[in-house]
Amino acid sequence: MLREGLEPIEISTRIRTVLARNGPERCSKRILDGAGAFSARVLCLGKAAPALAKAAEKAFPGVGGLVYGTTKAPVPRSFRALWGDHPLPTSRNLENTGMVRKWLRESRGRLLVCLSGGTSALIVEPAGDWPLEAKRELTITLFKSGASIREVNTVRSRLSLVKAGGLLADVGESEVVTAIWSDVGPRDAMLTGSGPTIPWSGGESAEEILSRYHIEAPLPLPPRRPRIPAPNARWFLLSDAIRFRRLVADEFRILGPKVVETAVPEGIGARELAARIVEKVSRTRGSCFLVGVGEATVPGGDFSGCGGRCSHLVAETALAVLNSDFGFKWAFAAVATDGVDGSAGGGAFTGSNCVPEKERLIQAVESFETAGLWRDAGTLLPRRPTGNNLRDAWVFFRGAARP
């Protein structure tokens, strides 16, 4: 059972423990159950590509394949490996995409694609006359404007020959099964990595999205690409942010206080999310944990200085507490499940016994230098790629009333 107080670092430690126990390398049975009896070749893409390759090889011993990931890591001996740049596409990624397409055209048989977050930057081939640099700058502008991942990927796909099912053109008539290790919820799982082997539609046009954020494209948008027929293609879900949230909630239930899981609306700003967190725990009776998984946007911040979504959310939440009549002991931590939070750190934590002064918090938030804030406070989590990616996870603990 939980003692009277809870150190904020313990929250982050428990989140990371759940993450380690439920990594993609452990999902071989789910791959086998979803993919069927066999696969002739396997393509693993994204941040979790090396771990997914290990799971796929365990499900189908001896299968050959290709891994294309963001961070070098060991892969099965029967797999070839490519490594690209993230979070923005580069000329190396463009070259690697050509090699992936060549491998797809030259290899044969039933294809299993293990897809994870980060693929949007790795699999890149601009459509029309768009140079890679222009596409990259437009993506940066969208993120700085506070666009949601659905909106960003819709625009990305309009500018691409390989997203939203584009890679299926290189597969021919072979059966394709895509197993998704999703960094979004189950409803939007096909958006993971912009779905290069899943013909999907964002439901609105790129023009509508750019207009909403008052963004003018530097070049005319390419014509809409006809949707590729995919009679032999299907996908299934390996894991997603909602499943991970439930696992985190279970980890904190053993401590005794009430646990409340809450949704993180797509596209919500960090300041609004922080206000909702503090309001919700203030209205909950007794000690409690509030658990959420999702990435709040940070309009205006590209974190070219020192910070990320997690460190920014922790700062905004601390400010929301200090700006309210909050009479309880508290602790809060936000963890980047891929281990990389923006330009520095892997997340951060704070609480009633270690919160910085209000003016220092405001300064860090306004300058998007929140990682430096938490580094100075000694509460910045180290930057360490995990080989996983299930969105940001955070937990707020509200303890007893202060004397």
C-alpha cells in the first residue's frame, strides 16, 4: 500500500518498468495469431523496427527480411538493416526508401509488414515537383502551428508517393499483412507512420487543413493520388496507446489509491491539457492517480532550444497547480515512451516537494527551454532510446491535504 507521500521519480520509474515489460520484442504470439500460418518475407519499419524483427523471427523462425529503423540496434541474422534520420526526413532517408522499394519489387511471396511510429520520416519520396526540403519545412510549420498527427499525416500523404498505401505499388499481387505497433489509439491506428502499406484517407483534404492553420504552401499541392486497390492487403493491431494506458493504470492500482484513466484529445494544447489534469484531480475525492497517454501539442515551439512535449507538459502542469487553490500534496511525471523527448531528455517529473519557483516556470515555458528547467532542478529524465513507441505517458498523483 502507498505511504503518505509519493516521490515523483517513483512515478516515472514505474511507467518505464511497465514499458520495459511490454516491449515489441515480446509480441511474437500476437504476430503469429494475427498474421496467420506463415510469411515469406518481413519488412519492419520505424522506431520499434529492430524489436519487431526479433518478434517476427520468433513467430516465423528463419524468415528473411529487411529492417529500416531510426536507431542502430541488433537485428536477427536473416535480416538486412537500414538506418535513417528522425524526426525529419533527409536525403539519406530518400535513398533508403529507394532501397526498400527495390527490395519489395525483387523479393517474392507473402509479405508481413511490422509498422511502428517514426516511419513517416523514414519512408519518404515526394510527389510532383516538391523537393524534400520544401516538404520538410511545411511539416515543421504544421507542427509549430499545433496541428494534430492526423492532420500532419494527411498533408504528408498528399505530398508523397509512398505514404497512405503507396508502397503497395511495389508489392504486385502478393498478399500483404501489416501488423501495427501503434503510437496512436486503436481508432486511428492506420495513421501510424502514415500507413505506407495501408490505403487510408484522413477524411478531409490537405487544402482544408492548411487553410485552418493559415498556412500557405510554398508550391502548388500535387494532384490527389488515386487510391491503390488492395484486395490482398489487410492490417491488424499489435499494441496501441490505449492498451499501454491500461497497463500503466494497473501498475498504480496495486499502490492503493483510486486510479482514473483519462483520454487525451488529439490536438489538445499542453496548457489546456494541464488545466484539465489539475481540475480533474481537484474534483476527485480522496487520494488518486490520474493516468493518461497521448501527446499534447505545443503551438509555436519547435524545441530547437532545449525541451520537448513531456518536459513542457510537466512545466505547464506545475504552473496550473501553482495558479490554483490546490491544497494537496502532489507529484507528476511525463515520460516519452520512445525515450526521446524533443531536443533533450526523455521526460521529466516534479511535485509539491521539488517544484521550481513560478517565475522560473513561466520563463522556461515561454522560451520553450523546459528541459533546462528540469535539468537544473535535477528532475530531467535521461535521453535514452527504448526501441519502443506508444506516445507520451503521464501520471498525476494527488495525495493528502496539506496541514
